[in-house]
Amino acid sequence: MKTTFLKFTMIILAVVSFISCKDVKENQTVEINTPEEVKQNERNLPDVADQAFVDGMTSKVWQNYLEIKMALANDDAGTVKDVAREMAKSFSAERAAMEEIAQKMADTDDIEVQRNLFAQFTEKAGPMFEDALSAGTIYQKFCPMAFNNQGAYWYAAVEEVSNPYFGEKMPNCGAVSKTIKK
């Protein structure tokens, strides 16, 4: 009886061990990326926002703004539409002009129109971002070649340039014009 019990126990342990090893191997994955793939993935990531603002509305608008900026930098008009639609819902009554621009961004599929509206939005939202910042750093950037060399500003959470006005054509065009730190 002891021998049968011992054999049965050994069989059970062997089966359990085999099954658990099999599960571990099935769940393991290895992905090797080329430097080009890594660079492409970095461009698709939104800025890391470690900023804090004095009110929830500005914080929400800032998050949406960064998503729109990255979508423009990645030439992604569909994401701009979706995020702008959400952003338009965030505004209080005293920010009706910003809400209207956000809604216009949401209503068009034309990325060049979206870029123009983004520049207009930046002009209105920039002072709000700067005044409401309570902790962290934001960067105001400028591209002198945007809109037929008229130039345009945008804000970002990181110092690295990712140009929303030229997208993939000239992703690094522009420079930090002002650092706002609190």
C-alpha cells in the first residue's frame, strides 16, 4: 500500500511539475527591436506629464493638449479628432473660445487645418498653462518655419522637440523658447 501511494504521489508531482514548466515557457516572450523600431516607438509615445496645475480643468486640458500635440507630430488626424472632442467637453463657460477651437479640431479630418487650429489654441491656452502651473516644468517651443515661415509656438512636457506643425517631414524643427518651472 505504501509503495502504491508513493508511486501515485510521484506521478502527481511529475505531472504538476511538467504542467507548471509548460505554462512558464508559453508565457515567456522575447522581442528584439532594431534601433529604428525603438526610435519609431519613442515618437509614438506621449510626453510624460509630471506637471501639476491649480485646477482640474487645466490639468485635463493639458493632458489632452499633449495627446493632440503628439498625434499631430505623428501625422495622425484621427487621434486629433478623438482627443479634441474629449477636450472640448472639459471647458468651463469662461473658456468658450478654447472650447470652440477644440471642437473645430474635432470636426475636421484635414491635418493641416488641425495644425492651424492647434496653433490658435496654443495662443489662447498658453497663458492659462503658465498661470495655472503649480509644480513641475513645461516648455514653450517655437518653430520659425511653420505656416510659411510665420512661425508658431507650442507647449510640451519634455525638453526634446517633437514638432506638431511638420510631423514626419521635419520632426525636430524648432527649439525651446521659454522654460516655465514651479
